[in-house]
Amino acid sequence: MKTIENKTVAEVVAENIKTAHVFKKHGIDFCCGGGITIEKACEKKQLDYQTLKNELLQVDDAPKSYNYNSWKLDFLIDHIINVHHAYVEESIPLILQYSNKVAKVHGHHYTEVIEINKLFTEVANELAAHLKKEEIILFPYIKKLLKYKNEDLELTKPPFETVNNPIKMMEEEHETAGNIFKKIAKLTNNYTPPEGACNTFKALYAKLDEFEQDLHQHIHLENNILHPKAKKLEQSFS
């Protein structure tokens, strides 16, 4: 998006549905009350126009490409927490708001949105617990492995015996989340809203699509880079 000057909230959302998430975060009605300018919406909500404008203009900034395989494990872990875990925690409440509203308002006609709401609620609950297990159990142990290797210290067995055990559990949970999103993608016709759908309906499908893409990247970093290197690092102590 190049400019938002003199445009209404509805016009900006119509140009790029992803901007709906920015408006939602700031409590600006982009659906029924979107006929006012961005400046007016900021005045009503006592928001700084420049801050909101910058957020809207950054919506389509392309993510940078990194050589994740070259990163040190502790840095990779911090990246996963600060980028992907933070994204999940920030996005879940927003998607649930969209999903609950769409299921309530449109579920009688588009029955699939009721099932989508149930499936996303299920995966949201599972991911919330999953992230905590990683942050409390697996990630600290991998950082400990790295510290002990760097300082040439003797490693004692953890309560879970080997890093393979929590990794196996995490990867099984990754597969469960991935399978749920396969069902959601099918129910949404690959995140294609029905013709004439309202902006909240469109925003839900766009955000679910974005969430799944982030989940794929998140799982890739763990399953294909972090976990194999953590196993190899632990084996180097024997």
C-alpha cells in the first residue's frame, strides 16, 4: 500500500484486507462503521495518526530472507520466541474475535464457519500449551547444552532422560496443528471468502491464511533446523 491519505477506513480495507487486523487491534470499526477517514477514526479513538499510518503502510513489507541454518542455536531459539511465539500469542485473540463473530452472524447460512470456529478454538488451546512447554522445558535445556559445551562442563541427564523425548512430543503436536489447519484450509476453500462476504468474514479468512503460513515457517525452523542440531549437540557429550 503506497498511500492512505484522505481515504476512508473501508477504502483502505477494500484495497488490502490485511489492514483490517491493524484497525481491529486499535478498536477501529472497519466493517459497518468504516465510512470515515483514517484521520477521523484516529480522532474518535484518540490515537496518533502517524503511528497508525506507519503500521498500515508496513502491512505488505516483504519479510527478509535469512540463512537460518547458519544461526547459533540460542539466537535461533530467541528468534522463534520473539517472532513466531509472539505472533501466535498476538494473533489468537484476534482470530477468535473474528471467528466467533462470523460463526454467530453467518453460521446459519455458511455452516462451515461454525466448524472452522471449533477447529481454530481447538488448535488455539493446543498451541497455547505447546508454546509454554517449549519455553519452560525444551528451549532452556537446549540453551543449557550449548552453555555446557562452550564451557566444557559435564552434563547430567535431565528428568526427561534425553532431548529426543520432548522433541518427539513437540513434533507430534506440530503434526496435530498442521492437520487441523489442513481441515480449515479445505473448509475455507483455501481461504477464499464467499462472494459478497462482509469485511469481518474476509478478515477472518485472510488472518487464518497468514496464521497458517507463519505456522509452517515456525514448524520448519524447529523440525528441520533446531531439533536435529539439538540432538547432535546432546550426542556430542557422550
